[in-house]
Amino acid sequence: MIQFFSTKSHTFTGFIAQDLRDVMIATGYHIPFLVDETDPERLAVGHGKLLPVVIKALQETVENLENVKKENQILKDKTSELEKRLTAIENKF
């Protein structure tokens, strides 16, 4: 999906337009003007059209991470409480 190529002084990266088009078709998620198909022999990528999608995905990832952190803390607290109760039970015997 991402292509790397180099010159003597620079390394460049970019998306392969055909791959992006195929992903949009496969997922049914269409980003208007992401792939310019004006010349079918030479597809082009509108990279600026992808930026809002990437930012939204990053925001969702951060939100999911925060939810996982909260859930993890709840589980740690429950585990700690259960360990205390188990120790109290063991000490009775």
C-alpha cells in the first residue's frame, strides 16, 4: 500500500493509487477525490483527502486506548480487592 523510493539525496514515500482504490471498493468506504482516475493509464492520489480520515482514526484510537486504560484500572482494583479477601479467608484457617 505504501511505496518507498529513493534518489541519491532523498527518500520518498507515497500511497499506490490502485491499492487505495481497491481498498475503497473492498470496504465500501468511499473518500471523494482520493483517487484521481481522469487518466485511467495513470491514477493519482489526492493525499490531502486522506488526512481527515487519518486524524479521525487517530482520535478513535486514542479514545479506545483511554477506555482500555480505565477498564484495566477497574480490573486491577477488583483483583486487589479479591486478593485482600482471599488473604483474610486464608488467615482465618
